[in-house]
Amino acid sequence: MLVHHYLEFYARSVPQSACFTRHDTSMSYAQVNALANQLGNGFLELGVEIGQRVAILGENSIEHGLWFMAASKVGAVAVPLNYRLAPAELAFVISDSNTRVLLALPGMEETLKALRPQLPPDITVITSEQPDSLHWDDWLARFPQSSPAVEVDRDAPFLQLYTSGTTGNPKGVVTSHFNMLQLATMNVIAMPRRPARGSAGVVVAPMFHIGGAGSLMAGLYNGQHTLLHRVFDPVKILDDIEAHPVTSIFMVPAMIMAVLQVPGVEQRDFSKLETIYYGASPISETVLRRAIEVFQCEFMQMYGMTETTGTVVTLSPDDHRRALAGKPELLRSCGRPSVGVAIKIMDTQDNEAATGEVGEIWVKSDTTMLHYYNLPEATAANLTDGWLHTGDAGYLDDEGYLYLKDRIKDMVVSGGENIYPVEVENALAKLDVVVDVAVIGIPDEKFGEALLAFVVTKTGTTLTVEEMVTFCRDKIAGYKIPRKLEVVDELPRNPSGKILKKLLREPYWKGVDRNIG
């Protein structure tokens, strides 16, 4: 079985059922399948071969679904790009992935204009109205709606998502058809209720995240009507939940909090909503109790990462009920492994740690990535006999619940966005007045974590938050720019010169149970 087989099955069995809706535009399963066939045939005419990369740039859209399905049909690899990146960052990803075809969606005109001089000369660019590119509608209309005649193996790569790396450059995480199929199976088994065919689900996570791409795939797997939101809008979410048979939605806790703050939320109709899935950071007991009171549905926490194709550990609705009935510490847990998933905790000598002992979390699952694209050394360093080294520190209790304690690889999660401080530090180091710099994550009520930059400046100079933000705007994505700054005389270092970030974090995380988003 391949990913696009979901789509083809529902296009045959329930052709008129709604597949995708984005604001005022809807398409049935039959329409999506026909357009995906046309797009796949278009890829073939452009010379796209099995395993070659095709990238899409823009906010959540129906085109993302078409792009993923067409890539699946011809054995290409879809690369959804983070439209929030600076042009230089996007240029790196496009070059690193050896992208053959790039679709730039409406709203990306200025980004594409800045990006064009940095694109490879042999790339084909498709837009809706830009010069020096193929016109999306006119080009697509040239191709037949028959299924492309291409044989694709289930272990072939399907999706390539980029995740930030500790060296400052992002890594392409390559996911296979089999990985995605296994994820769908695992999630259906773990769900308290399987979404019924014809029900609706809301996707607010961006398509360049496994949360967004995985949610879209889950909707197709279950024959659901997927409501794609361009960006997160709490009022629009409430409107869609009331207007459509929405039974499930995935949000990060910061989104749940934003939705709960919409005036009149208590008077909305949530009678069809069955489950709210959340991840990326824990939920507080106060927020959970308020959310259950308002939404009157079940809650399920999901832990995973790009390298695991998403969820591998879940905190079930029953676990949430236990937490509220006198075991609140469970809310700090990620839950227990999903079906077919093995978890172990390893110490610094790669020996398995005892119950309750903190070490690095290793995961083994059929959803584990194929590899990092063109990075054999990084792949070998992170995979041992099928075990993925997550880079997260945690422990297992005597009931098998997984608790996270810290982030070995120093990643910060702010509002659901994964940020590696070294990327930010590399940008700030280019400031003339900066002598030394360290960036950490600190607790933030709204976003889970916020970035704080510690900077040592040249003698006789200083730096303001406004100057720092302005300098970074064209260097890194906006969500990676710190809004908090401490100018210090020196940074703490160990004898080998390594910055002791633990000492920088301690005052901010004192009394906080979990040092990880």
C-alpha cells in the first residue's frame, strides 16, 4: 500500500464526499484525485523521476494536499518549505534537497522575488501569476486525469521535512510511505474513537511540520473532511467547529489557551467535538480543567518528533481523568508508548538506565525515519540498530509512563516551533558590537518557552532589544528572534571553554517541574 491509495479508495467509494476545504474553497475526493493525477502527469513531463524532490512554499492550502498526493503517485518526494524562513535559509533547504520543481503559492511573491537569485539554474518554478514561471492553472490543465503509470515501492521515500540541527544548518528528515502508513495505523489504535468517514477535522499546524502534514494524512486515511486553516485563528477554529461535523482537532497548549480566551467561547456549540489532541508542551491542570469544562470532550497528549513521523507516545483520556482525580503528576508525563513502539532510557555509556533514572530517550518503531538526507554520519550518530536517539532526556516510572526532564540537544520549543539556539547565536554573532553570545529557552506562560539572549558587548558599547530584533529580521525567521535580552560582562564557561547554559537557565527554571516544552 502507498499513501495515495487512501485517496484513490475514497475517490472510488465516496467520490462526492468533501475531502479538503480551505476557507471558501472545497474539493471532493474525486476532484482531488483527478487534480493529483494531472499534477503527477505534469511532474513526469518535467522529467521528475522516482526519488527526486518537489518543493512547495506557502501557507496551508489545498495545493499542499494535491502536491503530496501527486508526489506519492509518481514516487517523488514532497518537500513542504517553512515559508517563515528568511530567503537565505530557504535557499539552503532548496539546494540541500536538490529540489527539481518549486511551487510558490499566492502570498509568497516577495519571498520568491528575494529567493530567485539564489535558486539553482535548472529548477522549474510554478506560480499563479509571476513572470518567468509556469502558470499553475494553465500548466495543470494540459495534463490528463488518468493515474500516472509509475511503480512505487512502499519503502520508497515520500516526505522530506527539515528540522533544525545543532550545527546551525537544518537536516532533511526522510520519511517513507511505510512510515506514514504505520503512523496512521498506530494512531487509529491509540485513538479513543476512530474518526468516522465523513466527519471533519481541523488542521491548524503548518504543513512543513509533521503535526500539519501528519494531520492531513490522517484525514485522508480516515476518509474525513479536512478543514485547512491558512494560519492559526482562534475565532475561525470556533466557527468551523460549529459549522461542520468536527470531531477532532490537534493544537499545542498555547493554541488551546488562545481559543479559551475568545469572548463568548462558553456559548459555542461543541456537541460534535469528541477529542482534542495536543502536543509540543505539557498542559497545566488549570488550563485542562477549564478546557474540559468548556469543550466537554476528551483530551489526549501526543509525544513524537519529525524523526519518528510524529506520535510514538500518548497520554490517553483515561490518563487525563486519573490526573484530575488525584494524580496530577501524570499531566507532566508524555504517556506510554503507542502500539509497536519500544522506549528505553540510556545513560552516557549507552547502558540501559534503571526505572526512574534519567538518561537519553531512545525509540524503536516502524515509523522511524529512513535517514537524514545526504547526511550519513548524522544518520549513523542518531540511529543504532533501529533505535532512534531522540536527544531528549527523561525517565520511565514503574507504570511505564515517560517523563521528560531536559533537552540534550538544547532545542527550545516556543509556541510549537522547534528552535535550536545555535542558529540564533550564529545570527547574533554577526552584530559588530557582540563579543560573546548564548541563547536559552525560559518559561513563558503564552508560548511554553521564550528565547532569552545573553550578550557580551565590546567595551564602551551596548545593545538594546530593538536593535537586536531589527538586525535579525533578514537573517533568521521571525519566530527565532529573541524578544528578551541580558547584556552581561561575561558568560560562564567550563575549563574546556564550553558555555555552561545550565547555570544560565537555573534562575529561570527554578521550581518548574519540567525543563522541556
